[in-house]
Amino acid sequence: GAGVSQSPSNKVTEKGKDVELRCDPISGHTALYWYRQRLGQGLEFLIYFQGNSAPDKSGLPSDRFSAERTGESVSTLTIQRTQQEDSAVYLCASSPRGLKETQYFGPGTRLLVL
Amino acid sequence: DQQVKQNSPSLSVQEGRISILNCDYTNSMFDYFLWYKKYPAEGPTFLISISSIKDKNEDGRFTVFLNKSAKHLSLHIVPSQPGDSAVYFCAASAGYALNFGKGTSLLVTP
């Protein structure tokens, strides 16, 4: 079946603007994750959704970052008042149930804040 | 603080030889480990995983070894092929979030 998809694939924005990134997980996967990868770094965990449970937001770097998920489907990651240090690849992953499982990643959204 | 470390940023190996990629971790609570492969402009692709109850897992040309006492794992690719050239990320988990190393760029030369 289809893998994880993300949109847009690339986004260039000006400092101070808001951006919204979208993730469509693999159908039937209850767990959804957002990570980001800054240049030369490994992936950093941002947020985790599991079914209808309250999300784990412990990885969000500031209150400018928020994410939502509708049931077990699409998720959006919103960055308000973007800063240059927000420039990164934002990766979404999903897995069937969540705990100690392989996570399947989308292609990412490359965000550049000028 | 980096809980998962890949100390070699790059590795070059001749086609047909063995590639050995190394990874160290500091958190003794990690009990599930994975290797991902990443091509430019693509998301990471899962390669192989290992649970802390094992010390070896094999899948075709790929074998992962886990040494819990040394908090060290390695990925062996035998024989290496030019199509294996990519960035390899080690990841570890104590729950659901994955903690990633910075990656090792593998180049397999003909």
C-alpha cells in the first residue's frame, strides 16, 4: 500500500510568517510521529500521537510549535512566527501501534526560513 | 545531549568487501535498536532492528550486533554493493520516540 506522504515537499518562507506542514500516515497505523533534522544533525523527536490519547509533546522546542491529528489520519505541524533556526527537514513517521516498533518515514518537508 | 553517537561521519569501502558501521549509546534504558538508510531528498528507510534480548539479528546481507555491556551496536553489510552508498542512521528507543545518531555516510566504490 501507499507509504507515508508529506506536503509540501519544500517550503521557503520569510522570518515571522506561520507555516503548516501536512502528514498522511500509512492507512491503519495508529501511531504518528514528527521529527526534524537540522543540517548535519540526527533526527530530533518532536511529538507523538497514539490513537485518541493525549499526544506526547515533550520534544517540541518552543510554544511556537504545535501539532494536531484528526483521529488516526492526517496530522498537521504548525510553526508560528518562524525563525531562521527553524530551517530543517521535518519528517513524519507512522507505525501500527506505537511501542517498540519500526517507524516508517515520509520523504520530509524541507523548510527554509529566510 | 547526544544519547546515540555515530563517531565516524564517513566510511569508504570497496565493492564486495564488508562494511562495518558503529554506534554507541549512553542510556541504559534503551532496549530497542534500529538502523535506517537514507538517500538524499528521501526519508529514512528501515533496514534492520534488534531487541535487547538478542545480541545478533541477520537479514540477508545485513547483520546487526548488540553488545549491551559496552552499549555498542554495529551494522555489518556483506558483501557491500555500490547501491548501498547512502547515509546510515542508528536509532535507539526506550519507549516510542526514537533517538538518532548523526549518521555515517557510506560510499561503496566499484
